[in-house]
Amino acid sequence: MAEHRQTQYQQPQQQQQPTDAIKGMLPARAPSKTQVLAIVTVLPVGGTLLLLSGLTLAGTLIGLAVTTPLFVIFSPVLVPAALVIGLAITGFLTSGAFAITALSALSWMARFLRRIGAEHAKRSMQDTAGQLGQKAKETGQAIQTKAQEVGRDRDVKDKEGGKT
């Protein structure tokens, strides 16, 4: 039984060839035409963009190296000027934000008042219609009552006229 356990857990060692290791790293199937075209187009575009970013970085560093002495020499003038310009821009942006806020508040108030006015007008029209209906009902009852009184008066006159 001990021999069976040893043979069960022991696996024969296969010697791998160098070509087998390389084949293991390669994909099982070849890339498609679209994948090849994608790589062919991406590589030049990526390289060009990388070159342009490197040139931009180099130009920025050269410009900074050239202008740093000028900034140091003119800093007594440039710093207050930068502060003034910064504060002016901040003021303009703040006033614009306040103007937009005020316009939106006025727009909201106008819509709110228009809606309340419409509701008030609707309510007053309903009240007026109700009052007119009530008035028409009262007038109809008054006419009916008057007609009944006239009818009674005729009956009374007819009875009195018939007796005499």
C-alpha cells in the first residue's frame, strides 16, 4: 500500500524543450486582420503623440528657464499686478454668479405668482359661477312664486266674478 501511495502522488517528470516554453506564451490562434490593423494604426499615432508631448515638455522647461530671471527681476511689479488681475477676475465672476442667481430667483417668483394668480382667477371664476347659479336659482324661484301668486289672484278673481 505504501508503494501505491508513492506511485499515486508521483508524476513522471517530462523534460520541457525551450520551444515548448515559447509556445506556451503565444496565443493559441493568430490575431485577426482587424487586430493587426488596429495595432498598425495605433503605434504611429501613439508614437507621434508621445513625441509631441516630449517636445511640449522640453519647450516648457526652456521657456521657464528663460523667463525665471525676468520674473525675479520684475516680481515687485508682477506680483501686485497678478493680484489685481486675479481680484478683478474674481469680482467679475462673482458679479456674474450673483446676476444669474438673481435672474433665476426672479424667474421663479414670476412663475410662482403667475401660478397663484391663475389659481386665484380660477377660484374667483368658480365662486362667480356659483354665485350666478345661485342667483339664477333664486330668480327662477321668485318667478315661480310670482306666477303662483298671479295664478291664485286669477282664481280668486274668477271665483269672485263667478259668484256675483
